[in-house]
Amino acid sequence: MQLLVFVLAYPFLWFISILPFRLFYAFSDFSFFLIYRVIGYRKKVVRDNLRLAFPEKSDKEIKKIEKDFYRHMCDLFLEMVKTMQLSKDEVKKRYHIINIEELKKIEKTKSILLACSHYANWEWNTSINNYIDSKCYAVYQKIGNRYFDSLVKRIRAKWNTTLLTQKETMATVVRNHKNNIRAVYGMVNDQSPQAHLAQYWTEFMGIKAPIFTGVESLARKLDLAVVFLKVSKVKRGYYEAEFIPITISGKSTEKNEITDRFLRLTEQQIRERPEHYLWTHRRWKHRDKVPEKFL
């Protein structure tokens, strides 16, 4: 069944990937109408998340953010498909890096944990490998359908970035560190862990939530650098990336310092342009399960 679904879907995805950009974004507009107006995909989840994160905003403001978010979401997921046919020159034009020298300076002496959030276009972050000398890895979540998983891996590895599952990450980072192999590890770091496994609870957008601390744990254990990757949507189909160092030495930081700094930078980004954040996930579903020691 997995193969059948893939065989039926792949020609359609390939066709979308070869469309000229004008037709490509026209199809995204149609997708928005279908997903938002007709299907109403996760509309309640999105609206509940927005009301939690922005209690000061009116219903009219919330609805405007919601609508703009769905437009952006359709662009984003189709842009991942477009990557199948996207050349190196084209992605350099559409994904502009403001301060690549900041990253290149750090990579000369340290391995880097490059932490970002589900904001703007994180799919094209793998193109950063076109600019740096260190080996580049990207941590991703495996897809249930193995054929689609293989396709997504090929798309995301297009610019010679090595894909790692979450289970493979720790062993790979430790092994490279022991062998003095400098590398850059890209990690989307704003997921919501299971409540009973969370080692840290704190406020994110003003709401208590369990927080992943994997980036901080690795940085402090191996004395790695941590850099926040801020990606902004300049206009439709065009993005701008900026590297903001959180620490050059993980060992020199206090407990939760790296995690808190990452959260504050993510919040700042969300408040600037909330429609470019991924609101379809239930990020605060555990907010009523806060352990007493974190209250």
C-alpha cells in the first residue's frame, strides 16, 4: 500500500516541481483555497494556538494572522517539492544569507549546533552547505511511508547535506567530536516533547510548556558552539538568513541558559511576523500537566 500511494503521488509532485514560478504560486493560491476555505485543515488547532499565544489580540487580528499563515504554509510545503528541480544558483538567489562570515569564523575552531525554529522556510536551510567548509548534517523526523521518507531525504540532501534521524544524532555528534571532525549540525529545536519525558518546563510565548534541551545538553557536554539561525520571509519565494551566536563555548554556560536564549530569540521572531510560524502543531497541549517542581 505504501508503494501504491507513492507511485500515484510522485508524478503529481514532479509536475508541481517543474512548473514556472508564476504558475507554481498560482497553484499554491488554489491549494490555499482548498485547504483553508474548503477542508479547513486543523483550523481549530491553529486558532486555539493563536489565541493562547496572543491573548491581547482581537478576533479580527487573530483571523488575519490565521489566514496569512495558511497562505504561507501552502507556499512552504510546495517550496519543499520545488526543491526537487531547484538549481544551486536559484536557491542562492531565493535564500540569501546576510552574514555567512559569522558562521565561517566559528567553524574554523568549533563544531556548531545550528538551532532554528519552524519559521519561514526551514526546508531551504540545508542549502547553507553551499557556503561552508565543514561537513553539514541536518536532523530530521522519519516519515512513516518509507518511499516518501526516501524522497524527502533525497530532497533535503540535494546540496550534500547528510540527514540524521533524531536517534542517530547523539552518536554521530559524539563520534565526530572524538575524531576531531568539525561539523555543523542543523536542528529544528522548538518541538514539544512528551510531558513525562521533559527535563525542563518554562514559558514559551507566555505559556508553560515542556521544552527540548537536547541542543543544550550536547553543547555543554562537548563544549560546542550554538548559533541561532534566524530565517525571515522577505517576500513570496524569497528568504533571508542571519546567524546569531548564542554561545561559542557550551561549557561556559549555566544550566538552561542556551535553551532560554533560543526560546527568547524564537519568540522575538514570532512576534515580528506571527503568520510565518508553524501553528498547526499543538505546542501547548501539555500546559495543564506542569509538574509541581516547575510551577
